[in-house]
Amino acid sequence: MSIQAARAPSPQSPILLRETIGSIAIITLNRPAARNSLTEAMIAGLHAELNEIRDDKDVRGVVIAANGPAFSAGHDMKELTAHRTDPDRGRAYFAQLMNACSAMMQAVVLLPKPVVAAVQGIATAAGCQLVASCDLAVASEAASFATPGVDIGLFCSTPMVALSRNVPRKQAMEMLLTGEPVPAERAREIGLVNRVVPAGTELAAALELAQQVALKSAYTVKLGKEAFYRQVEMNLADAYRYAAEVMTENMMARDAEEGIGAFIEKREPKWEDK
């Protein structure tokens, strides 16, 4: 299936589409009429796909894309508001949904494979959070990013967690306090996305980036991704101590021995992913 065909929704399409190109799984948010809002079902579906991919040795990378003009408008406010009539005014449901969404975002980070966002349009609130949770992000020139919860009296507290771990504090606070959209090029400048490409080419560019990483040893990528996210939460001394342990463990791996040997012998390495 072509990339273009994968992005074309059909009548009564599922809320998520998945295809595999080479060793890369493409997960496409497919509620364009609802701006790909992250409903309870969408969150659960994404989490289930990530769990399945985690144990699939044939998949070496993931691209998360979306159909329609918006990447994702965040949580579905109508779905949330419907629970205002619950006996507790929705408290239990809100807590359950926010925790489910947080678990799904963490599943992106904890996935032992690279995850690349392909952002074709606006990504707001939890949609921006999803982009920030991905390891890498490619944005169309037409894309923009915002955490506008403050405009409706609902501060983007959970999106704040991912956002503040991607961009400097002052820029994160400006996004959170003003709710103003940030254009793609500015998002690249502050570190929210890696690359900005012409509109319509973002999925192909994200796939190419994922494929580039997929050529590396899967064991090394897994080890390195986990180490990256663990060490950034540590103080300097603990981070170096932990990184030295990881480096030692990595040196004992078959792929490190092969890779270093290939480098010395000036040949292409043959990975065994262990």
C-alpha cells in the first residue's frame, strides 16, 4: 500500500489505521471529521497498537501520522462534558481518562523502538503532548502547535509534562500561559520538532527518518533510548554513573563487538540485534 493510499480515509473507516512499510509500522489517526480528538477509544487503541508493536521483532520503528487537516485537537471535549451528569460530576471518569492517556503517552516513551511523529496540521493540547512524547518529530510547513487549555479554563497540565521535557522553560510557559499557536518553524527552533518539510511530504520524511534509525542495531537502539530517558531525570553525577554502566553493558553486546570490528575493518556491520 502506498503512503498516499494509507492516508486516504474510506467510509466507516476505523479510528486507527495501521500498515507496515519495510520494517516501519505507520499508525494513522483516522477521525478527520473530529480533528482526530483523542477519545477514550482512540487512546485505548493507540496503547494497544504500541503494546503489539513492542513485541513484534519485525517492526524496527514507528511513525504516528494523521488524516485530515488536523494532527489532533487533543481530548474530545464533548466526551468529557457528557460525564458532567454523573453522580460525582465526572470526577472518576476524568481521572480514569487522564490516567489512561498518561499511560499511553508513557508507552510511546517506553517503547524500545524509535517513534516518529509526522505532523501535517495543527496539534493542540493532548495532540501536542503526543508529538512531544514521540522520540522524533517531522512537521509540515503548515503545521502548528498549541496548548490552549487556558483559554477554556482547563490548564494543559498533562500536556505540560511532555512539553516541558522537550522545550526550554520560558518557551513552554509561554505556550501554556497564552495558549497561542506556535508555527512549525518556531517549533523547530525551540526543539519541539526535528525537521520542517514542505506540506504533503511530512509522512515520507518521517518514514525516511524512521528507516534511517531502523538500519542500526535494534538492541543498541533499545538500550540507548531507555538510557536517554532515564538519565535526563538524574543529577549529573548519577547520570554519568548510570551511563557508564550502560556503556559497559553495551560493550559486552555482540552487536557492539561486531560494529566496532566492522569499523576497524572498514566494512558494513551485520547486526544480530543482541
